[in-house]
Amino acid sequence: MKNYTALKAKLESKLQSLLEREGDIENVLGDPGNSDWEENALEMENDETWLGIGELTKNEVHQIRQALDRIEHGKYGVCGKCGKDIPSERLELLPWTTSCVSCS
């Protein structure tokens, strides 16, 4: 089993950052809004953008948690399709990836 200590730390740091972002997004979306209807309409438009960012963030959090789980269970760095090792260069760029370049 390869040593993925540095990548695990990178994933954990990214996860922490994303969880903080999720909290910030929830705070923005939880704001009751403005009493001025024009201002409130603009804020609602912005909420749609925040919702999209929130969904992307949740997806990335999920991928990182799965990667950390694969590290924990010794399945990290192996392509889920062909079973070959994923090159370390690819893991450095996309540490949550589940496939090698050939299978992606």
C-alpha cells in the first residue's frame, strides 16, 4: 500500500475549506431578506447563484469524503474501472479521482 499521507492532508484541508463555504452559503440563504421588494427581488436572483454554488460544493464534499474513505480502506489510487494504479501526477491534480486517464 502506498503512502498517501500528503494527499490525505490536502484532501482534509480542502474538505475543511468546503465545509466552511457550505456554512457561509447557508447563512446567506438563511437571511430573511429585505423589506424593499426591488432589493428583495435582486437578493432572490443572487440566491439562485448561491444555490448553484452550494450544490457544486456539496458534490465536491461528497467526492472528497469518498476519497478519504478509499484511503482509509486501502482502495485509494486504484482505477475503479480497470483496476490499474492511478498515476501519482493525476492524483496530485485530482486527488478525489476514481479513474485513470484511459478510463475517464
